[in-house]
Amino acid sequence: MAVAFTREEDYEAQAADLPDRPISPHPNLVTATGLAAIEAELAAARAAYAAAQAEGGLAADRTAMARATRDLRYWSARRASAQLLEPAPEAGVAQFGRTVEIEREDGRRQAFRIVGEDEADPAAGSVSHVSPLAKAVMGKRVGDEVVINGADAEIVGVR
């Protein structure tokens, strides 16, 4: 059905029914970069909320207000629960905030940084500390063997 044939009340109800963004039950560990990103998202959510509030009245603005309110709740909660964690000075141990390089059985090498959930971007080489990959290597040292996706791999570097 085209939007032109819906009642404004129906459109408002859709805007008001936006579900909250899910909040992870895991500790919200963040790197300094991750904390800065959360603060930037929170500032953007506050700005979007203020802009939507200033527009007021129109159904489209109510949708913007609902989105901004939802994002503001999410990023406020993530900022409030953020725990800045710097890697321990112990070199050569895979831990939060470190970049780990593994070599798979077939000779392929893969490097990834272990970061917080909001900061994780596997395509950019960062994985969440609660991901199976990070869990497999946490606490291991250079030279240790790990099992990733059912295959053996060796940790060849930690920086």
C-alpha cells in the first residue's frame, strides 16, 4: 500500500513502535579509540534529537524523533557502561586491545585487533572480545597453537 493511502495515526504508531537497539549482556570493554567513537555517536544522537525536537509536529519529524530518542538511549547506556581497558604491558600475550597474527595450517596469515563490541569491524581487521576468534586466542602466547573454526592455527605475532 502506498504511503499516500495510510492514515497519519498509523504512521505515528509505526514511529513510536521503534524497538530499542539491543544492549549486549557482556561487559562493555572499550579501547581509547572505541570510547572516542561512542562519545562521537552520543554527540550525534544528541544533535539528531535536538534537530528532531526543533522540527516537531510533522509525522516524518516524529519518526526522526523516535529514531533519535532510541539512538540517544542506546549510546547513553553504552557510554555509562563503558570500561576503558588498556592492554597490560606484558608483551607477546594475546589480550584486549592487542593485534594478534595467526598462521593457519594452509599457510595463510591473518591479523586482527581485539576490541570492544561497538568498535568491532571484521572487514577492517578488528574483532569483538566476545567473538569466538578472540576467545580462542585470549591469554595465548606467540608460538601457541589454537583451534579456530575446527582447524589448527599458530599465534605468530602479538603487538
